[in-house]
Amino acid sequence: MKAELEAAAAEAQAVRDRIGPIRNVSADVLLRITGVQPGPGGGRISTVVADYELRNNQDGTTLARVRVSQQ
């Protein structure tokens, strides 16, 4: 599964500066389920991102905590 999150340019640059050249970062994402569609052999779950946290895996430092506004 692939996901893309958008951020303001200044916010994104601040996170890139904290990550540095080592890309050993993980993301914890809280999703809100908005719908479920059963289907043959599976189905689809629709979600929206409620918030996420980026963490440096080497030292456990939290790089960013973001609560996504629900418009």
C-alpha cells in the first residue's frame, strides 16, 4: 500500500532538515474509516488520515507530529 501526505513547503523542509541524509524514518498513522465496500475476494476500506507521527528509527526521536484538519 502506498500513501502520500501533503504538507506546507516550510513544514516539509523543516522535517527534511531534521531527517538529514539518513532516511531511517518510520511513520505511525491514525486512519479514520469512512466506508467499507465488500467485493469478491476482498473488498475496499476507505479512510482519511486523522494524524501521523514521523520518528527517527536510530534514536527514537520524534521528528514531527501532525494532526490533519478534516475539511
